[in-house]
Amino acid sequence: MPVDNKRVRGPEESQSPLLFLSPSTGPTEPRSRSGARANADVRSVFARCGLVSQAKGSAYLEAGNTKIMCSVFGPRETDRKDETDMKSGRLVCDFRLAPFSSQKRGAWIQGSEERDVSVALLESLQPGVCLHRYPRSQIEVHVMVLENDGSVLAHAVTCASMALADAGIEMYDLVLGCTMRQDGESCLVDPDFLEETGSWRSGYEENQGRVSLALLPNLNQISGLQADGEMREDALTAAVSTCMDGCHKLYPVVQQAILRAVKKNAPPAEK
């Protein structure tokens, strides 16, 4: 039987690395509402543009332990020849979770959950892109989640928007995302994986849910909204307002990352 030399051959048996962590560095219990991070604070964000040389534009974003990479290709001639209206371009979004991105090991093949997020990502980004400037063309956005620690849809929207800007795609405005988790009368902006999945619930049975919002900050227009769970009307309205505030807090970080990439790629000034 031939041996695949390109494949890393692991041991037949293995143990979880969590067994060898000291108690101080091991997994902690879900934090309570009186934890170190305030309810309205977003996690620390690190953002960079232009890291994938093969792509027209790219971006990398970290929010806490959530790590996302996005690459943009195009505009290129569309593959679909049966489209009757070719006066505007076409945006294609592909969202995938790396097999090592979370405790639940997945595969490189796109699953149903990833396809749903791809559709939500497309709906959030499309209002911000000037597709009429690219007739008979296709712009491809590929998002890869390297580590999933919550709020992946919101941060995927932000990372993809940065990559589109880095690719020089004409846009009406940047598109930023934010997620909020509601639990009874308490809420948390930009929840991590444990908070997002409800592991920190304190016994509430009503008014629980999650809201993910995409915003064009300069135009102050919402381009995408996804809500899960059961929430009162007043709680949902407050959640939308809170997510909009979270997007505005994120805007200076994204703006500086794009500006840094523009200055880096700008030709030297003539003497």
C-alpha cells in the first residue's frame, strides 16, 4: 500500500493536552455577570490587512480567542453564463470552520451550519458593496475561522469588509458586525463561546436570545440582522441599539488597520 508522505502521521493513541495543564492555566468555569469584563464592553480586537499575498485583498482579525482570516479574489468574469441581468456584479461568500477551530472536530467539507452563515454573510455585505461598478464580474469572499470562541458571524462580517477594502473594491461604507447575548434582564456584548451557547445561564426561562447585527457606521444603516431565541419587543429594540454602539466602538480599530495597510502599499513620495 503506498504511503502518503505529505500527510502528518500522528500516534495511534493520544491524550488531551488539557490533562497536562496546571490548575491556574486550565479551563475555567463560565464567568458570572460580575466578571472582569463589563456587559457592554467588546473583547480586545487585533486587526491587520494584506497578509495573503496570493489574494487581491485579505484581512486577519482576532477578538479575544476568536481568530478569523479572510481572502478576496476578483473582480473576475462570472462563471454563470445564464444570468440575464449582467449590469451589476455578483458577490459570492464562502464561510468555513477549520477542523481544529473548536472542540467539536469538523471536516474541510462545508456543512449546513457553514452554508447558513455564508448566506447571512452575503446578505450583510452586499448592501455595502458597489456592485453596479463591476458589470459581468464576480467578487469572491472566502472566510476561514481558525479558532471559534464565539460571535463568529459578526467578526466574519468585519473581517470580510476589511478584506474588501484592502482589495480596492468600491464600497458605500465599511460593514461592521456585533453580537449580543440576552439572558433574562442581563445582556453581554461580543460573547465568547461559553457565553454564546448559554453555559452561563442562571436559571431564566424567558427573554433569552442572541442578536447579530451588521452596520454601515458612516451611513448609520443596518445591513444585516439575525435574531435567535425568545425576546421581548423592548429587549430586542435595546439589543439592536446596543449592537450598533458596539459597532461604533469597533470602527476606529478597523479604520486604523486599513489606513496602516494603505500607507504600507502606497508608492514612495517623489523628492
